[in-house]
Amino acid sequence: MTAFVLVAGPFTGGWVWREAAARLEESGAEVYPATLTGMGDPARPAGPGTDLETHIEDVVRLIDRIDAPEVVIVGHDYGIHPVLGAADRRPERIARIVYLDAGLPQDGDPAVALVPDQAVREGLLQQPGPGESGGPVPPPQYDEWQRWGSTDGIPPEALARMTRLAVPQPARTLTQPLRLTGAASGLPTTGVLCTANGSNIEMVEFLVTSGPPQFRWLADPRVTFFELATGHWPMLSSPGELAGVLLRAAAGEGHRVTAAASEQPPHLRSFLLDVEERPRERVGQMDLYLPELPDALDVPDAPGAPGAPGAPDLPGADAAQDAGRPRPAVVFVHGGPVAPDVRPTPRDWPAYIGYCRYVASLGAVGVMLDHRLHGLSDYARAAEDVAAAVERVRADPRVDGDRIALWYFSGGGLLSADRLAEPPPWLRCVAMTYPVLAPLPGWGLVEARFRPVQAVGAAGQLPVVLTRVGLENAAIAATVEEFLSAAENCGAGVEVVDVPLGHHGFETIDHTEEARDAVERAVRSVLGHLTS
């Protein structure tokens, strides 16, 4: 017989599972809805020391009391943190871990990192440190639950009941880092994705095939997925469907994302253009690819290119007379988030090396850096890294510091907001390739300033070259269309380079003439703006 341990998200206790638990019991399963310390059980009130470890021990003690041979442990929202902590301590007892519309926390991650309400998150980050007491987080009022997740499908009476029974969440349960040894890393896992809250299987497949490498484990055959067409609290909005999905998950059913184990990860495949090697200088977290001197900056067939009618004078165009004249530079900004332990790091990925070599072969300096966008809350830190790299490049005597282009990729697209909002005089062009231009569903951790769809209104006449792929993830494509609409409304100068049959990350996936032409056109356009 299967036993289900159900661990709820913040502010709630075992009572939130009432209808779903009844359906599971009707199937013959044992069901143990957990009410953690301080979450509504008068016998276990929260104290000054109540933290994540307290809740992990609550779940461990519950598991130890269960005699059933198979224990399926379900974590909703915050509940996945104590669930993973308990599974790490009792891996031999766990048949499957179920992530119910929950994040994917790793060792060292506090639950606050996934709190969608920015005001609450910032307040928690200012709480006292370990060993000190901090005030609990008050529960949402009836009309505030939406700030914690979609309430789609919840009947009004159920939402009123949740509001009435909700209790304050002890702050240290959200701020204390989760500690894992890896003992449970091989356990079968199921993700239940609530589509009205922004997650779906399509997004998972995108993360596996085209996203950062840390998500490739989701293609493990022991990992399955289900979708529920409802909001963030399916135990209230769709209890019958949820019970059915949990039973199927326990039986090993569900959608499996495929990625051949022997297949080379897409980001490590070869660049679609055959570009010759260029000298590379590695300085800290930044690589410079230098053009050969005394060649002139070569922008073949581009409007305003050397030799074209009306072409402007170029820095270094008369290189035979002045081989030492500084060159414009293109700074490439990788996407993410990318886990800090991923190797090789992005600056050694073939696509970025290829772009840098290509612009260097045409007479500009190609610059690639590793920035610290390791999580959704890291955009400000990554922006600082990019700004510091740009200043270092501009100070290099071989670079014309007044002729710089910034080229953003994928999730790095959000970093373009700062430059669009206040374009500096030295920035001659912003380029974007398959960019994310507004936070995706579930990206509530991203600070409000990183919204290119809003920032473009202040971009003025700054040239923007946007490469758009036709086979893009739907959520990312929606941000691109929103950006283009905003740009049109404010008269911003956006040139779109379309790749109708291109995928996200097409430079190492789609080795087609269409894709090669798109890269060449985008590069020519960027270099043309650098020389105008």
C-alpha cells in the first residue's frame, strides 16, 4: 500500500489538503497531511527558534511513524524545502518525491529565493541573521493571495476558508538555507505543473533542450511530469484531478522529457559558421578576441560599410596609414541563469567563441565575459559584472571606447533594460538574439528594473538589432512581441532579423543557410552601427 505525505506551502497546514486527501483515501491509500510546527496545531506553536530545520524534523518524524512500504512525499510551494530535507535524511523510505507547482531548490538555497512577492522577499532578506529572532510573515488577506500564486479555479468559499485559517509563517523557515547531502538525488521524481500559474511541460522541454545545462537532469527517465489546468492551489481548485495525478505519479506514470544520454548538449555543439581562430586574451572573467592589424574594419555588403556609397570614415579604415588606431568592440552577454558549477563556463561555449571570432575577423574587438547570473535573484549582480567589464574594455587602448555595442542572448536579455532606459553616448547599438524581454511566468524574483519592454520607451534613437526565431518557446516569444509592440508605439529603432525555422540557441542547433544568413546579417548590421 502507498502512503502519501502531503506538505503544504506557506501559511497553511494539513487542513488545506482535506478534499484531495479524502479522494486519495477513497482509492485505498494512506494519507498523512502534515501540519508543521507553528502552522496551526495548538500543540506545536511557533517559537523564536522555529526554522526550516524544525519543519524538516517534523516531516522526518512523520515518515518514521509510517509503516507502509512505499512513501510518496509531496511538497507544494515552500513545502518542497522540508520535503527535500526529509527525503535527504530518509532516502531509503521514499518511493517518490512530488514537486507540486514548486521550485527546484538546491543545496544552500533558502525558500525566500522563490517567494514571488518582491516586497515580502526584500523584507525577509533584511531579517536578523542566524540565531536571532525575526518577525513572522503575516498571511495574505482574501484579495492578496494572488501575490503568492494564481488563485485561478479556487471557489470563493474555499479562498475565504484559506484566508480564515491561514497563520503567520515563521520567518526563519523561509530564510534558513536548505542543506542537502545528495542522498536523495537518485529518487524517482514527479513534477506537477499548474499551467494557470505559468508553468507547463513545454517550458520544461525548452529548459532541457535549450536552457542552462543544470536542467538536463529533468530528462532522466525516473523523472515524470503532469499538467493541471488550474492555479497554484490545486488542492482547493481541482482536488479530484490532483488526487488522480498523485495516484498516477505513485504508479510511475507521467510525461517523460527525452534527451539522449549520449547526445552532446546543444550549447556545446559547433558554431554554424566556419570562422578562423583569432588571438584571445583572458583577463579575469573576460576574454578579448583581437582583430589582425593592419586590416580595416570589414563590413561586407552592409549599408554604410567601407567602400559603400555614403560610407562614413571608420576608426582604423585607413589602417595602412595608422595600424595602431583603436577599434570598436562588441561585448557579448550570455543568457541564464547558469549554475555556478557548470563547466565549461559560457565564455568557452562554441556559440560565443564563434561570435567573438567572427566580429574580430571583420576588424572589431570581440569581448565575452562570464557574469554571475546564477539564479533569478542575481540580475543586479550580473548587471554590475557587465558594467564593470564594459568599463574595462573601454579603458583598453586598443579599443575605441566611444564605439561599443552590447549583444544580449536568451535570459540575458533582461539585462538590456538598464542601457535601454539610459543609453550612454558610447553605446552605438544594442543587439539581442532570442532574448527574454520580460520576466517569464514564475520569475517573480527578478527585480522590477529589469523590464526591457518598459525600458525601450526611453531608448530614443539607439539602434536595436533583434534576432527572432520562429520556433521559440511560446512564453519567450510573447515577451519579444510585447517588446516590439512597445518599441513601435514609442518610435524606437528596432531592426528584426527573422529566422523562421530557427530554434532558441539556433547557432549550434540549426546549421542551415537560413540560420547562417541571419547571423551574418545581424553581425553586419551591428558593425555598421559601430562605424556610423
